[in-house]
Amino acid sequence: MKFVASSASLLISVGLSNLSPSLAFNCRRTSAIIGRFTSTKRYHAATMMTRSDSSSTSLLSSSNNNSNSNEETVPSPSLTYTPISSISPLITEARTSYATHFTHPYQFRLAQLDGIERLIRDNYSALSKTINLDLGQGSMYAEAFELTGMLGRISYAKSNLRQWMTTQSVPTPFPVNLNMPVHSQLTPYPRGVALIISPWNLPITLTLTPLLEAIAAGNVCVLKMSEKCVHTTSLLTELLSSGKYLDQRVVKVVNGEAEEATELLRHRFDVVSYTGGEKVGRIVNEAAAKHLTPTLLELGGKNPVFVTKNADIACAAMRIAWGKVTGNAGQLCISPDYCLVEESVKEEFVEALCKAMDEFYPVSSYSGNNGDDNSRGDVGKMISVEHAERVVSMVDSTCNVIYGGKHHDTKERFVAPTIVEATADSTVMKDEIFGPILAIVTVPDLDSAIEYVQTNFSSKGKHPLNLYLFTKSKKEQQQIMNAIPSGTCAVNDVIKHSANYYVPFGGIGTSGLGAYYGKFGFDFFSHYRGSLLVKNHSTSKLDPAVWMQFPPYNDKKIFAFRSLSKLPLIFGPLKRIAPVAKVLLPVALGGLLFWAGIMVERLKYFG
């Protein structure tokens, strides 16, 4: 199927930013006079994006990497785009480097994971500041959603890397085991050169998580970060490319917009990881399919929240309000999108929800309460003016505003927390909201709520990335989870489950393809190669295996083959009792020898 570059350019400009699929706007390039930002000076800047045929200039001085510095600085937000003409040679260089297998040894991989950990620790403050500049989020957000969690992921990978890399012995059934002795094993092997395309909404976590898992699996990576988060992307580009933290052969960074992304997708990679919108996810998958490349797609969707009559209403209201707004002002693919509330508890829930909003995000905080003019308190900003305007426009005549709806400042990228009543025909129910607007849909009972999701979404393959349900009834919990397919699920809570790297994270249907996190990410970026090792070199026809395997065949050989095929039925139970046998057999043998010794002595004594 032909890859149409023109349409890809338009859609990639949207998808790489992880916005709703309905949004398609061009990223404006502006220039500005850049001032320095330190802990004692105010930062005066506007974003500047440029394409240049020259190599990227240094954005961070060596002093910026010093964790002991009292005045850690943030790089100027100048993001030099990678020349189109240099992308193909860069990929060739990555492939040539990987061919030397320098990434395969355990010690090398462990050193790279150590490097990513040092990258975060040495630049903790600077990374927190770039999050504030790009997303308007305070230091608590950067701490909870980005930095601390990443350190936990790295520590987990380092602690388990040797075990993940270990070749596993696996059983060898008949007739494969005919030429005994034989041994079968499973070895994780790096896929090769990985393309990782990360979004803007969690620019550190969603960039470094697939990166560290791909490196742990022994791959060389080509990384394309979002041009929307110009400050964070600039800083990470400098740190990842400096050679101070990672071997420069391991990560190749490509910066740019639709043109650069389209050029990347023309080339063959051994594995592709993309996080973004559904429409661009389809384009990435189509481009990868040309080369039969395995693809990890982390997309989005409308995540429903079931609030039943058996829920703890106050608890549900607090957690939903927190997850919707504190979670990057709703700009997360795991954000609660709409609530299906049973009619009998609707008024109580709305009252509790409005109370929680007033308590957590008072109007007085909208002007900024973090001591930084670039902050809007604990609410955060939209990624762009265009996105702010889009989110505000979703609240139209089809909605009944029951909380907020005012105090928006789209020119400053600010959308105030808003709660609306909606129906299936409302604009906010057509696409993923991706903003601090929460829709409430009233339903008569739980069966009606399930039917609503099945009719409007599940039946069309639009399964949610996350399913949230608030109820103390285990029967209701099981009923909802059985009826609604989803990538992940949380009961009586929101968002936090996605930080658990002991379980896989991934979508289903239009919300994604494949899963990663921890061991699951290592598995995705690895090819598990099965091997058979035969130690029997016999060619004698006296060997039953030789007699049975090779022609000429006759009824006796067929009978013997059929008879031996029943052996796995015997080996199965034997395998289950093997652990017990390992203990009992030595005891039994010892007892037998002891008894034999006594009998010998008795014979000697009695003659």
C-alpha cells in the first residue's frame, strides 16, 4: 500500500503531540530573544524552532549537569531541527553500529541504565523547570508524574536485567526429543535498531521508559521527541547526545515536525514504538507494515468512569477530580474522560465533585500559586493556544455546564476546570477531550451504563485505554470488567495503576497495540529465539532413534512412533512430582542403605 506523504505530514503534526485525532493544526515557528533562567533570575523567553542544515548547537553548558550547583540552569528553548538530508545517514550509522553487537553484553547495558539514572539525578531541578515551562505544571507534578517514577523504573530494570537476559531451559517433547540427549532453550535477543516516537504530555516518562527498556534489551535507538515541548526536548536532546550519560552510539536523536517524522517512517527499522493519537498511529503502523516491523502503539480513547449506587461517593469524587485535573489538566491518555453515574446517586456525586474541585483548585489559584509567573497553580496549562481553544470549544449548546466554564484564558493556554452534563450527541462525547473538562452522563442503572459504552464505543472497536469503576460491590466490579474490554483497569481509583511497572501497560482495539513496562517492555523489544541442542551424534541403526527417524518406513516404525507419542502423558505427572521426589528419593535411598547395613550385620552375627 502506497504511503502518502502529504496526508502523513498533516496527521503526524497532530499525532506526535498526542492530541485528540480531531485536532489538526500546524505548529507555528517563532523566534525570540532568549534570556538565561536561574534560581535567582526570571526567565524571559518565547519558543524558537528552526530548521538548519548545520548540526545542533550545544544547549546546555557543563555546569548545568552538576547536581551540586546552586544555580542549575535550563537550556535556551532553541530546538534545531535535524536536516532531512542527514536522517538517512544517521539511520545507516545506527545500523552499522548495531552490527558490531556492542550492545549485547550485560555490563554494557547496565552501564547505560546507570547513565539514564545519573541523567535524571544530575539534572533533577532543570528537568522540573522545563516541565513547568512547557506544561505550566509545578514541581509536585514533575516529582510525582515524571521524575520519581522514572527512577523507580530504572532501579527495577537494573535489579532484574541479568535475570531478564538469562537463557532459559525449556522442556523438549516427543518427537523432538527422539535423539536423546537433547536440550531446548529460549534466549532473548535484541531486535536491532528501534525507532521511538514519544509525545509531549509526559515528555520525560514517555520518552525515557521505552528508551530504557529498548536499551535494556540490547537495541540501538533512534529517538524522535515532540517539538511541542521545546524546553524539555531541547534539554533531553543535549543530555542524551552529550556522551556524558549514554554511549553516543546507542541513541540517535532526530528533532523536527511532520517532515522529519515522515522521512523517518520511510526507512526500515527492526522495531517501532509510537505514543500518540489514533490517526497517526494508523499511519505509523502502515509504514512499519511495509517492512513487517513489529510495532508498539500506545494511543488513547475515551476512558469511562462507572459510578454506581454502591460506590463511596465522597471518595469517588475526590479521586476523579484529582485524576482529571492534577493529571496534567486532563492531557493524559489515561485521564478520566466521562462519568456514567447512576441516577439515584447523581445529585450527591455532583455535589461532592464540585466540593472537591473547589477545595483542590480554587479560583484564587488560577493566577498561579507556585511563585512562578509561568505557573497556573495546580491546574497546569494546555500545550498550545490552539489546543486550549479546541478544548473550550467542545463545551457548546449540547452541554449543560454545572461547574466552572469560566475563567478560561486561551491566549495564556489556560482552561479552567469544568464539569458538564452531556448526552451521546454532545460534542464532548465525540472525541477524546484531553483537557480539564469532565462530562457526566446520567444513567438509570448499571445495565444501562454498560449498554451505553457497548453501543457507542465497544461495538465499534473503540475500546478505552483505561476503565475506571467506583463500587464496593465485587459482583458489580466483575460485571463491568467482563462486559467492557479495555487496556487496563482500576477499581476505586484512577491513573495511579498506570505507574505500576510490574504489570503491562497497553491498549486494545483503537486504544493501542502491544504493551510494555518493566519485563513486558524488555520482552517487546526482544526476540525470543528458541534453540535445540542435540548431543546425540549416533548414525548406527542399532540406535532406536536412528532406526525410527530415517527411511525406509514400515508398520513397525509407525507402531513404535505412535507408542512413544504417548510418553508426554507420562512425563507430565512425573514433572509435577519431581520437586517432591528430589527430597524423598535421597531419604528413601538412605533408609534402604541403612536397612541393608543392619541386615548384613545380623547375618554376620547369626552366621
